Amino acid sequence: MKVIQDFNASVPSNFSESLSRTIPASPSSITLASFGLAVNTTNSTVLLIGTVGIESFLGLPDVSLKIFRNTALIGTIQVSTLAVNEVRNNTFQVVDSNPPVGYHAYTLTAEVVNPLLNQATATGPISFSGTSLAPV
């Protein structure tokens, strides 16, 4: 059994195709969402859940979604589109096992990893949430 220590979320948009944020070419990136979360005990677990709507508007871009705890990369999700102008909603989960005790910034970023003749935008929905769970 686990006990919830903290919960937080960043929700720039709950709606499909409600945004138009250009995703830059790697190594540049765009921050899509971020929030702070408390971890109060050792051997805790943080469950991170996100959804990002992405549209290809030139070529077939591969987008890398990256999750950071403070400045440490803790997860990567690769998203590929199948057709020009395709809108793809991508939902993911990342588990941060045994993070240090303290208050942490969790950040979701995006970058196009094959930028030659490929471009993408974050169109929504964009949501990113985290729950800090303590062992009993």
C-alpha cells in the first residue's frame, strides 16, 4: 500500500488543436509543461502522466518528449507521425523511483530530432501531472 504525499499538474490546454507551439529542432527544445512536487520520505515513487497532441506540418518529424526532475533527465518518449498534417495525441507514463527527499521541479520538453525537411507543432491537448507516493 502507498500513501499520497503530494499531487500537482500543469495543463496548458485540455482541448485538441487548441494551441500552435512550434517544436524546435534538436538540440533546442520547448518547455510544454512544468510543476513542483514534494517528496517527503525515502523510498518514495513519483508517477508522472502526460498527454501531448502533436501535428506534423512538414515531412514526417520524429519528436522527442523529455521528462526532467530538476535538471536530471529521467525519461524519454519518442513520437513519430505517419502522414503530413497528421495530429497525434500521445499519452505516456513515467515512474521516478526513489527520488531524493525534497521539493522537485518536473518539466516536460519537446524537440524534433530529424529536423531536415521535417517540422512539428504542439497543438494540444497538453497535460502533465505527478503524484508522489510514500511507502507505508
